[in-house]
Amino acid sequence: MDSIITITNLIHHYGTHTALNDISFSVNRGEVLGLLGPNGAGKTTTIRLINGIFSPSSGSISILGMNPALQGEQIRRQTGVLTETPALYERLTARQNLDFFGTLADLPTPERHARINDLFSFFQLAERADDRVETFSKGMKQRLALARAALHFPQILFLDEPTAGLDPESANQVHEMILTARKKNGQTTILCTHNLHEAQRLCDRLAIMKKGQILAIGSLDQLRQQFSPGINLQVRLEQPLSMDVRGTIRKLNGVLRVEEAHSNLCELLIETESIIPDIAKHLVQYGARILALTPRKAGLEQIYFHLQNNGTAGAV
Amino acid sequence: MNMKHIISIAKKDLLEVRQNRAAWLPMVIVPTLLIILLPLAVILIPQHTALPMDDFVNDPDLQSFLAKMPESMAAVLEGKDEFQRMLILLLGYLFAPMFLIFPMMFATIVAAESFAGERERKTLEALLYTPTTDQELFLGKVLAAFIPAVGVSWISFVCYTLVLNIAGASIFHQVWFPLPTWWALIFWITPAIASLGIFATVLISARVKTFMGAYQTSSSLVIIVIGFMIGQISGVLYLTVGVGLLVGLVVWVISIVMYRLAVKSFKRDSLLVDAG
């Protein structure tokens, strides 16, 4: 894979506080990497360091082959950042806002104007383009801030809590826009979020952070393999299972665990989905009447809370 | 250094000031009071009332002021009647240091709005992610404060000149203002005072979180102007052409020192950390 960002043993201190404690990871061209973690995990600091806003206390960062501590301006030409708050000039119109940032990005005037109009159409803001931003709803401001981040055709997009504080409709709209923009332009995206559903929906890989450290990194499947191997199979029955039957099922190849969730509900941990027909067959043989069989892989939420609570590896 | 970036930042800041009534209203009200209403009152009221000129001319403080007055300033009063002398003294000499309030006040208002205001409204972070250098950001914002501070001061000077000559036409029968001392005041000390106000506000803004906090703290710099006024009224410091040039030089030197400190304080990393 073509790595576009490589971070090695990065440490950053704010005075005596250690914001990042020896983190290393890389980001591949065209992928969406999610940085997950509670407040204070170091997500925003990582973005600031990659963009050359801060210089790291130690360690190295290479982005597009450049060093942000020395080549901040050149890097910021190639990156777009959606900050945690929209950070828009509320007394100016939407068009004045984008025109100002487009000028600072050195977009030539005709191209800038055309690009701004395209973005207004894409983000459904064309009708309000010449209204002051202070009259906009929260969702509209967030869309305008996204348009600003994408204005200068950045190779890498950093999105810090893109849907924080938005209603579900607006959040969904923002998700769709991120997915469409990625599909259209193949942008590399780094997404910082608290929203696990959002991360699961948008990201190719996830880095779970806590107190300035990366606890785990990989695709959801890789994280499952590492921290929650197997599949949870929920079996709903007409009658509770007898101890004997539970014992027999437990002995089947590929069944790792059998637990009774409550009287008519049994939860099994199995290795693969392929043994589900065998389990069903045995249950029927022993006279059990199955109402439902629901296989369920461990969700990101399960893995995330496991890591946050236990610090590091270990099965969920 | 990219001049286009600097000009864009200055233009954006000026546009924001134009939209902020709390910032531009004082720039209209204060000059209107001081350069139109006050001189008109001084010129017109005595002509239409029976105010005794003797009381003013024989005032002991004024006598002391006149006695210590340098020759170059006294020469302007020669051959003038009592009313003309009163107008020259009040509007030509004693009001002169008051003019320095304009560049100081306007510079601190706009600089506080531009530096502390941007942080207060949390718009600074997006600006820091643009491909601009720290120097371009700094100079753009300085320019945004310098242009209105000096511009409004100079426009006020032109208006003051017109008001004094038009309202005083029937008294002087000639163009009597500006006096020679004003040239150094307007074109040498005014930009220096504006610069001093801006750089001091940048330094204050690095430590204060709000526009009003920065503006109120930097407003205390007006004490320098009040010092000039007291110095002149008390006969300690007469703003002659020579003194004006010297005072301007001192203010410029202090401004340059403050500029260096302000540039040092204006760094991306410290701006964001301080902003929380």
C-alpha cells in the first residue's frame, strides 16, 4: 500500500502534560482512517501536529514526503481541515467566507469562483450563498465548514467531529456527502470522532486512542480477529434448554461457549457461521423448538469499550 | 512573503469591523464630537454671547503658558486680536495633543477585534490551517488596524482644517489653519502612535481572552496622550515642530521594540494553546 502519512514514535507535551505518548501509525493513500477515543485521547493534537501547527516534542512525521515542522505551508496547501467547531466568520456571507479561504489557498479568481459555486451546489447551500453565516442553522454551518475544508482540492482531508451536535438528519446528510466526495475524488480522509456508528460506517481502518496512546489499529475485521474472535449466535427457543442439551451443544466442533442469557434465550460463541446448520440440527434432534437464530459479529462498540476499559489486548 | 495573503487578511478583517457596530461606532462618534461640534462651539458661541474675552486672556494659567511659550509658537499670535488669539491657543495649540487620541483609540479597537476577537469567536483555528505563514497572518492583521487608525485620523484632520477655516473665515479673513506644528503631529507622530497601539494590543491580546478585555486594557494607553496634553497645558512640553519630531522618533523606537515582542508572541502553536 502507498503510505501518504507515516508517524513514528510521536510524543507531544503541553507544558508538563503529555498529550501524545509514543504513537506510530501510517495512513494509506485513498483510505479513510478513523481516530477514536474520548476527549483528551490526543486526536486533535495529532491533526495539529500533522498539519504543522505544533512541532512535536519528539518523534517524526512524514506527510506527502514532507516534514510538517519545517514545511507547514506546503503541507497545508495539500490538506483540508474541518475543525471541531465550524470556525466560520459569522458576520460575513457564506460566499465571502469561502472566497477569503480560497484566496489564501491561492486559487486563481475564475477557478475560485467556479469552485465555490460547485461546492454550494454540492452542499446544498446555493440559495443561501449570499446570506450572513450567523443566520444559518447548525447543520448548514457544518456543511459550509466542510465546503471550506474541501475548497482547494486537498489530497488529504481531516475531519474533526464532523457531525458533533447535529440532528440525525443533518448528520446523515454529512455522512452521505463525505462518502460521495470520497467516491468522486478518492481523497484520503482522517476522521476524528466519538461517534462509533459514524466510524463504523465511514472508515476503512480505525485507530482506538486513549490518553495519548493508540490501543489498537486496523480494520474492523482485524480488530475483531484480535479482540473478539468468533461470532455470537443468539438462539431463541420456545422452552428453556436442558443442561444436558447445553452440554451436548457445547461439545460440538467450533462451539466455544454456551450461555443462557435468560430462560428462553441462549447465547453461543462460535468459530464460523458454517456450523450454524449443525447446531440447528442438533437442537431439533433434541426436541427443541427454535423460534430464531441470529448470528452477530462483535460490533465496534463492544471492541471500543473493551479496549477503553481494559487498556489493551484480550478477548472481548 | 505573499502580499496577496496579507491584503486578503486585512480586507477580511476590515470587512468584519464594518459589520461590528461596537467597533466602528466610536470611530464615527468621537471624531464628530471633537473635530466638528467642539471647534464650532468654541468659534460660534463667543460670537453670539457676551462672554468676556478678558477673563480668558488674563487667566493666570494661560498667562504662564504664554510666558513660557517658545518663540516659534508665539510668533503665530503676533498681530492678532484677543478673540483670534484665544482661538489659536485653544484650537491650534491646546487641542493638538487631543488629536492623538484618534490613532491610539482606533488602532486598539481594530487590533483588539482582529487579534483577541478572532480567538474569542473561535475562528482562529481555521485560519491557522491555511497555507499562510505566521508573518503573513501577523502583518495582515496589523495592516487591518493601521489603515483605519491612520486613515480616520487623517480624514479627521482634513475635516478639522475645513471646519476651522470655514467657521473662522469671518474672524480671520484668511486660511489660518493648519499651524506649522501640526504637520509633524499628523504625519509623523500619528502613524507612530497607531503602530504603538497596535503592537501593544497584540501583546495584550495574547494574554486576554476577549475583544472587550483586550480593548479595555489597551485603552489605558490613552494615558500617553493625556500626558502630552497635561505637559502642554502646564507649559512643561510644548509641541513645537522640533519637539514633535523628537516625540515621534521616541514613539517609533518604542513601537519597533514592541513590534519585535509582538512578532515573537504571534506563533501558531502558542496562539492555539493559549486559546485553549
